[in-house]
Amino acid sequence: MGIDVLLLRKAVVAGSGLIYWAGVFVNARRVRKQIGRSPNMTPRTPKERVLWIGWLLVIAVWIGQPFFVGEKAWAFVRLCPLLVHVAVTITGLALVVAGYAGTLWCYAIMGSAWRIGVNSEEKNALVTTGPFARVRHPIYALQVLMLAGAFCLLPTVCSLVLLAFHLVCVWVKASDEEAYLIATHGESYRAHLARTGRLFPKF
């Protein structure tokens, strides 16, 4: 692979990570101004603290890997040279852009109901419109989509492990949030569970 193409792939992956998590910070500040308090930015349970460590690891690798990966790290490329085909590069770019655009849509739909963590003493609004009409946790699904795009752009063992690790983290986090929402909204949320998928639409 030419050095210019490799640099482009690295720049997109690192840049997408920086933009995504900067956007999370900006959205947190926006919601804080709207509700007059933190949108649950501090983990409240031991499990949430472990998950936060997981998030920090994901962020560090997502943004940092491009600065360290070299030609020798492309194990999957040697196994499947098609991974560096221009179509895969375009697919990776499309997944990253679509993932972030979808995230901004989710932020707009959630408005002041957006939260980072769970506060069992708070009764938050139940959002079931827009992307939430088909998927219960579209923001997490879109994170996975962006990391799949990052794998297309930097097809390394590290990228694949990061994608799998992140999927486990969001699955656990989504499960905790659903338990809270069932306790908070009861049958309304159970009905929502029945017609939606956790990370992928239910058909």
C-alpha cells in the first residue's frame, strides 16, 4: 500500500475518534446547561466504574492506534489482500461518516433526555421516536458501526479486538440501562422491548 493511502486511513481513524469523543463532551455540556446538573457523568456502581475503564481503553486505542500501526502490523492484509482494495477504503469512510451523522441525529432526538450513566433515583424520559423506534440503543450501535469502519481502514488484529471488546462493553451497558428503564417505565418499556432490537432492528 502506498504511504499516502496509509496516512489517509490513519488520519480518518484517529480523526473520527477525536471528533466523536469531543462531540460526546460537547453534548454533555449542552445537556448539563439544559437540565442544570451533570447528565450522569460520574459512574455510580462498581460495574459502571469497570465499564468506564473499558470506555477509556476504547477511546485510547481508537485514537492512538493510527500513530503506532505500521505496514508490519497488517496481519489481515497478508491473509486477505482485498482488505486494502479501494472499495474497502470507501466502505470504511462511509461507515465512519454514517455512524457519526446517525449519532448527531440521536442527540437531536434525545435532547435533554440524553445521559451517560444510570441514576436509579432519576425518572428520565422514554425516547421511542426516530432511530429509537427500531433500535433501543442506536448510539451504541453507531459506535460499533464506526469501529467497523475503522477496521476497514486499518485492518489490524488490534482493530478487530477493539471492535469485539467494544461490542461486549456496549452489550453490558445496554443491559443495565434496560433494567433501569423497565424499573422506571414498566409496561411502556416492556412494550418497547417487544418491538425493537437492542443494537439491530428487529424484523
